[in-house]
Amino acid sequence: MYNRNEIKEQLRKAMEFYSELGFEYLPVRNISTAGGHPPHGKETAGGHAGKDRGEELGSLRAATGECRRCRLSEGRRNIVFGEGSPEAGLMFIGEGPGRDEDIQGRPFVGDAGKLLTKLIAKMGMKREEVYIANIIKCRPPLNRNPREDEIAACLPFVEKQIEIINPRVIVCLGKVSAHALLGTDIPISRLRGNFLQYRGIPVMPTFHPAYLLRNPKDKWLTWDDMQKVLEKMKGG
Ligand code: SF4
């Protein structure tokens, strides 16, 4: 439990952040929905301050603007914000854009993206039915790993996307995503396969599709993880 001063400090930080993103109000959820996930495909009364999720994501994208919060803005062609259904029950979060994504401004459109799209289809869904985003929104030079300060600068965007979409399950693709969202440095080979929690939402860490392209023998492990995700989405 937070004490009064800690709550004030949390509120101050939240207001600073939202104001920086161009929001004129703090999006506050109806307390009656705070403990559970409202049915997707429907907006609950009082949720999202009267806006629908699509509008809120649009406002967030607009507020992101031509972000220059970190040095990755210098070499990017496009901010890769994320795409998919604002009502998605399942959210995939990767590391950051590569060359193809930077050119097209869309997440997971290169070879790794094609593998992810196949995986989603194998799970019985369409790509448009889930939401796909990354921890960082701009391509690092030569596809190097994002640095800690870059992750810290960009993390609020994906955190806000998660808050708006409020998925039933999140899949973290690769160690950068899992470490940033879950605040751990346990290797992905040990993290994967077990659910953890992000603000009450079950999170399944698994291998990044780019890793699976290099190590196809491990594809079955990711498929195993996705079976657990499907079970969880059914309420298991
Ligand atoms: S990586 Fe994120 S924080 Fe950095 S410039 Fe791009 S959008 Fe902004």
C-alpha cells in the first residue's frame, strides 16, 4: 500500500508524463473494472474516460509526434508505433524495429515478422486480431541492442499502449522485451515457458522470431509456450 505522500508523488509523475505526451487529462479507469479484464470487442461504461481504445491509441500516436526523447531518433526513417486491433486480447511485444520495419513504419514485417505472422495463424488467429508493438519505436543503428537509457526513454509508450489495450495476455518476444517489461535479467532460455505478471496481466516470455530463424530447432519450444497462451486466453 502507498502512503499519502507516495500517492501524491506517483500522481505527479503520471501527470508529468501524460502532459509530456500531450494529454490534457489523466486517463482513469472505472474502479469496478480495475481487477479484471472487461470483455474485448466491447467498451465498458466508464472505461477509458469515454473514449474508445482506437481513439486513445490514435491520441497516443499523435502525442508521440516526431519524438526526439532519445538518440535513436537521429537515424530512424519512421517511428514504428505498433499495429493491430485496439480490442486485442493478445498483445505481442518485441524488441525494436529492424531495417524493413524502419522503412515501412510497421512492426514485424521482415523475415522475423513473417514467422510471427505464421505463428499467429497457427494459433488460429489473424494478425489483425492481435496487437503487435515493440519496446522501442525507432531502429537502433546496425540493429544493435537498444541501450538502457533508450529503453527507459521509450518504455512509457508501450506501457501506455498496454494500459489502453488491456490485453488478456502479453507475449514478450525475446530477452529485451521480457527484461524491460518484467524488470528482470534472467536469461530468456530460463524465463520462457512460464507466466509472469505485468500489472496484473499474465505475460509469457518466449524466444524472438529472429532467434528462431537462426535456431529453428527451438521453434517447438515457442509453440509449446503459445499453447499455454491459448489455454490462458480461454481462462485456463
Ligand atoms: S526510440 Fe522511442 S524515445 Fe527514442 S526517439 Fe524513438 S520514439 Fe522517442
